[in-house]
Amino acid sequence: MAVEARIRELGSRHQNLERAIEDEMRRPHADDLRLKDLKRQKLKLKEEMESLRSRVH
């Protein structure tokens, strides 16, 4: 169960990053460095979730 809870937590953080990326992209002068960092963080979370899921199944 602890792994599933961790996956849910990471999923929530992943969604928050997605919203932050969308918000930044809507800005008239989006900060490319911020976007790159947010996308990197989002990918790292996705990879961690996939790794955890592979251990569960």
C-alpha cells in the first residue's frame, strides 16, 4: 500500500506541474528557462511513477 500511496502523491505533483506549465505558456512572455525546468521535473516524476508501477505489477 505504501507504494501505491507514493504513486498517488507523485501523480498529484505531476498534475500540479502540468498546470504550472500551462499557466506559464499562457503568459505573454513565457520564461523558457522556467518552462524547461518545470518540464524536466514533470518528466522525472513520470519516470519515478513508472518505476514504482513496474515494481507493483
